[in-house]
Amino acid sequence: MSIFRLKKLTLAYGEHQILRDIFFRLGASERVALMGSNGSGKSSILKLIVRHAMERTQGTQSTRVEGEGEVPEVDGEVELNHDVKVGYFSQFSRLDDERSVEEILLDTFSEIRAWETELSSIEVSMGEGLEGDELQRLLLRQGDLFELMTQRDGWSYANNIDTVLTKLGFSGEHRTRPVGELSGGWRNRASLAQILLEEPDLLLLDEPTNFLDVEGIAWLEGWIARLPGAVIAVSHDRHFLDSVVSRMVEIQNYRLHEYSGSYADYVREKASAARSLSKEFRHEEELLLFEASTISSRKRARSGEQLAKKKARIKRGGETPTVDSIVSGVYAKLHIPQALAEFNELSSSRGGCLLFEGLSFELKRGDRVIIVGRNACGKSTLLQVIMQELKPDTGEVIWKPGVRFSSFTQVLEELDPSARLLQCAMTAPQQFLEPHEMPSQKSVLRFLRMMGFSELDLQLRVSALSGGQRARLALAWCLTSGPAVVILDEPTNHLDIRSAQIMERALAKFPGAVLAVSHDRFFVDKVARRLLVFEEGGKVALHGGGWTAFDARRARKLADARRSKKSN
């Protein structure tokens, strides 16, 4: 049975159309992912559902959703079953700044807490020696309350709050501080905790993994698996999607294209469809070429030699360069030395708490080192120490002479708002490279187009770019400016999946070294050659390979330890 339906829906922001005549149906326990490039309408669909639910509840047509901005023009039917409770999480979710996270989450269970208070009152009254009808009334009411508490799992709400906050990384201090004193990331996690505890019939998630560490994401995946209701998720985290969804819905050319199964199923099915489509268009192109040639021959009696040349061009695959050739063209003249940096016996503390100690490793040409660990364990601090923005408590950072690194986060923060996109991108290699090292303007333009920028986008000022466009521009700036090392802190947070795929391919072909912090397990598997894993007690260990291999080794080690403990 479906709980939500879109019928012949068209969505537009003024002259800018987002969706056209789409149909969509969601079952009561389905898990659906919405995919598409930045600005394709994924978040707009979620906000449309929320606004419809709020209008139904509040009886008004002017309800706005937090963080929505401009309200789109809607044509078509939006149907949501009347008994469906909707929960919505996005980076714009808001909470009462004056209250603590614990106070806000306790309000989620206000009805259960009222029953709990009434049960305590009944217990006190019964202890006063009541008899007769009054005692009978209290016993009946007590029985009703016991049944209600059991049906709503009311006996464990305090434990549920503690579990959610623990898994989302909240310390005791974060739980009791006013929300207004927390950073944006912690406020977003508090909003997510509130929505999860409400257990809605329809859960809408807009990039829920951005502020979570790997363990927090894994817990969220398990929680969603146990949720009886339906889920619609917008996420760039492919491992997360692969774990939780049963249907992929991609927005492309104003329409919805559906693929049954997980993200892995979607990739296989779409790749097969792309191959078929490529063959179809190649055949169509040949037929049209023959047709055009015949028409020309009839008019001007052209020779068959020109046709043969055209056919040869088709067989060579046309003039569209591949991703690999575009990336190689940008890096073709770049010379990277073998030894890049040494980090010896590094240690650092914050607020009297040890983050890491005794950390030593070398960085060489071709290295791909990804740093992983819990939130607030010291990953970003380590990057700051490596970039010499912070001094370590002990140890030394040695960059080899002439070796330059580029920080994605720093570039993103320092983009000139008044500069045009193309101007900004072309400035990067001119600023740092010798003339004989610089990629050609043609190579940079191809790289920008590969990163998803149209000819019109190239003329936009940085101030007019979306968050995702700025992230892609910053990445292009880093990779084309010729550094020996690229340093990235959560680089996939603001990228759509296609942009993340292009970034991963570009990093794979980069001749220098990559050093990154990431919780995106798919990204880690595609890029990492070594993992720098933060463990308990300030220990940081180096492991070969990507996340999946490391996680499998860790699982086997834990299983062996359990078996050994049982045998003893």
C-alpha cells in the first residue's frame, strides 16, 4: 500500500524548471534514494512533502519549510495519507537555542513522561491506604497506563535517548550545554537525534551522514534497517545508500528514472543501459551520416572518399576525450620528487586530553593516505599540524625543499567572490607553476567541463555559485595548480555523486600524494592505499589498503578474540 504519491507533478522556480510531469509512489516500508546532480530537485521534493504535511496539519497554504528559501511553483497532485507522521532532517533543521540537547529530546517523550508521572502519583496514593471504588479506579487506571507504556516502549525512553546521543558522538558536556553554544555540526546531529527518536512513519533525510563519523553512520544504517516506516534519503554517501535503500530514483532531464535494488544494482543496471545507448547512438549516427552523404551526393555528386573519412572518425570514437585523457592532460608536465615529507614522533593534546602521540610516517610520490577515526578524536588537528598551522606538543614536521601542498578547505574558504569561475580556475596554474610546467588552457577547460561546469557556468562569479559548485571549483583549483601534495578534509561532503566520482578519478591519476580525512567509506576504498586509523588512548596505526579490507580484518580479529575468550 502506498502512503505518498506524486501525480503529473511539475516544479519550477520562476523560469527555471526543475521537474516536469513526474509520477512517483512510495510504499509504507520502502527505502528510496533520490539521486541527481546539485540543483536537480532532490531537496525540493523532500521540502514539498514536508510543506504538504504541514499544510495538512496547520490548514494553511503559506507554510514554509526551514532553510527553503524561494518557494517553487507546483502544478500537479501531491497526495500523503492522513495518518502518516513525517520526520525531516536537513542541514537547515533548527532547535531552541536556549535549551540543552537532553531537554529537547526529553520533550519528544512528553506524553510518556506524563504517564510516568501519573504512575508515580498513583503509587503514592495507593500507599496511603485507599479502599473501595477509589482504589479500584486507580488500579484500572494503573493497568491502562502499564499497557500504554508497554505499547510505546515507554520503559526504555531514557535508555533510547542515551543510545542515540552516544552513537551520534555526544559527550556529557555537549548534552547539557544550550544548543545555541554548539557548532553547526553538533546542532545538526542534535536535530537528527530528535527526528530518529520520534520514529516517524515517513523519514526524510537530506545528507544525514555529513557530520557523522564511520561508526555513527554504521549505527544509523542499523537503526534505519529496524525502522518500520518508509525512508526517502538524499545522500552522496554511496556505502550508506548501498546499505539502506531498496530503490534508486534518479532525477535527470526533469524526469524520474527508477532502478530497483541498492546502489550497486543501480550502477550495474545504468552501466549496461549506457553501453546499449552508446551503441544505439553510434548506429544512428552512422545511418544519419550515410543519409546526409546521399543527399549531398545527389546535390553535388560528392566522392565516396569523404564518406570513408567520416566513417573512420566515427570508428575512432569521435572527438570527446575520456576522463583519463583529460586528467592526464592537466598533469602531463608536472614533475613530482620521490620524497615529499617526514612526520616524526608527533603528539598533540587539546584541553588536557591526549589526541595522538608517537605518530611517525613518511609521505612519498604516489601515496594515498586517508585518515579515519571517531568524531573529535584529532583527525583535523593532525592535518593542521601537518600543514604547520598548529605546533605539535612533541615531534617535528619536515617538508622537503621545494615541495608545495594545496589544502582543499583553505582554497574553498579563500575563493574570491568577485572573480569569475574561469578566471579563478586559470589563475591557479599561473600563480604557482613555471611556464614549461603549466597545463594548456584547453586542458583546464576540458577539466572544468569534466567537473560539470557548462559554458554558461564558466562566466558566473564565485559569489553566484552554489555550495556544490564552489566545492568543485576549489577541487579543480587544487588539482590544476600543480602541488606535490593535495590535502583534503571531508572532501565529499558538498559534492553530488557524479562530482565525487570525477574527483576520485582525478585523484587516482594525480602524480603527487593525497592526504585526506574522510568518513565516506566508498571514497576511502577507491582512493586509499594506506589508512591512518585513530584508535583508543591516542594511538594512531597505519594499515595497508582501503576501508573494506581494514574493516574485514578488524571483524576477524574481534571474532578470534571472542572465540579465544569463550575457550578460556
